[in-house]
Amino acid sequence: MKKLFTCIITGLALLALTGCSAPLHSQSSYNKLVWSDEFNYQGLPDSSKWGYDRGTGCPDICGWGNNELQYYTWNRKENARVENGKLVIEARKEQMETKNYTSARLVTKNKGHWKYGRIEIRAQLPAGRGMWPAIWMLPEKWEYGGWPRSGEIDIMEYVGYMPDSVFGTVHTEAYNGMLGTQKTKGLLCRDLSAQFHTYSIEWTPEYISFRMDGKEYNHFKNDQRNIAAWPFDKEFHLLLNIAVGGNWGGKHGVDDAVFPQQMKIDWVRVYQ
């Protein structure tokens, strides 16, 4: 997901795609649990851990910078709730204000933010053309400037018209979607909407490793060049959402017959 500008991921055929049998990297430098939500309660998400991005992004970044079609609600169980030990984020076909779809975008901003660590999220993804779920991170304070100068870490992105692929990406001033230079790799897997998988990053001062079920499929190295290439020495917070449509998610339109769609999250854990 992109924070401030319209970004189109181009050249998908050129992205490096590896299979589910990618090498296993189970070792971690970070093993102390410092923050988590196990979702062992009922009702709205825990307000001490989660806030919401609201509405359409207007007037600052209408469509959330991507021409997205949903209205993000808050404190509304139809779009975000905890039930049966899972966080459920639900995209629905319904009108709210000027939009024909609703969804939710949960954030830990001002409630949980970290510099370096292992961030893990176990999730089952939605299905259907037009779905664009993401598990990602943005700077807590934007100390190097607006997007993309302060960086973005996309732990997991998925678009419904590519149902067998997930992507891990970083955006920086030097490498970003506006320039078509974002550092992206994908992983092929057949059951992303049928099974739970663990999406994670290992973020150190030297690299960010993107993993699914412990298997590394993207490795972004700090080349020590400058802040334009590596702004990842500041605190970032976590975001969980389903976007509808948009420049990438809606590239082949939206299938209204698939609604409602859910991203279910078993747990979120941060280790340092």
C-alpha cells in the first residue's frame, strides 16, 4: 500500500517469484516477545493496541493515494471485529458517503511502534477480483520527510486477480513505486485464501528479510549508501487493511459478486 502518491506496480512479469519451497530461514536475532495481540477476546479490536485510519483519505490523499474505492470505517463491527479467536477485517458492498464499498484499516500508530525486530502476523487472505489486502508498516514520525523519503515496508501484499501470489516490498526515496524501482519480490503459493500462513519480516540494521511460514523470499540489504536508500533506522508502526479496487488491486476491475470478503488474523507478534 502506498501512503501519499498514486503508485502503480509495473512490470509484474519481471518480478522474481519463488515457490513455497523457498529456502527456510528459521533463525532469528530477535526472540523476546515485546508486543502482541492474540485476539482471545470478543468484540471490537483492543483500543489500547489498535486505532483506525478513517474515511476516504480526503482532503489530503483522496483514495488513499491509489484511487481506492472503499470507505474505511471505525469502531464498526461489520468491518472490524474479534470473534472465535480471530481478528476479522471485512470488506462489504454497501454505500457509505460517496463510496460503494466499506472496509477497515487498523493501525498501531501511537500505540505500538518499533525499530528493528521480528514482526509476525498469521493471516488468511480474502479472495476475489478487486481485493487488495495488506500487512505493512509506515514511519511513526516521518523524520526524513513525506512518502517515500521516510520509507515503507510492505510485509505482505496480495491482489485478488493474482490469487497465487504474495509480495514483499520496500519503498524509499531511491526505490519506490513512483519511479518503478521499488524492491519487490513475490512468492507463489496455491492456498492463500484457504489456509492461514505466517507473514513476517526480520528487520535488522543490516537488512530486511521477508518471509512466509519461515521461508525467505525477499532480502533487502542496507548498502550503507545514504538515507535515500535506507531510511529504516527509525520507528515504524503496523497497518492491517483490505482495500477495494485501486491502481493495482483494481487493475482488472472489481467483482461485486464476491462480497463480503474477509482477512482473518490469528495473531500479531513483535519480537526484539
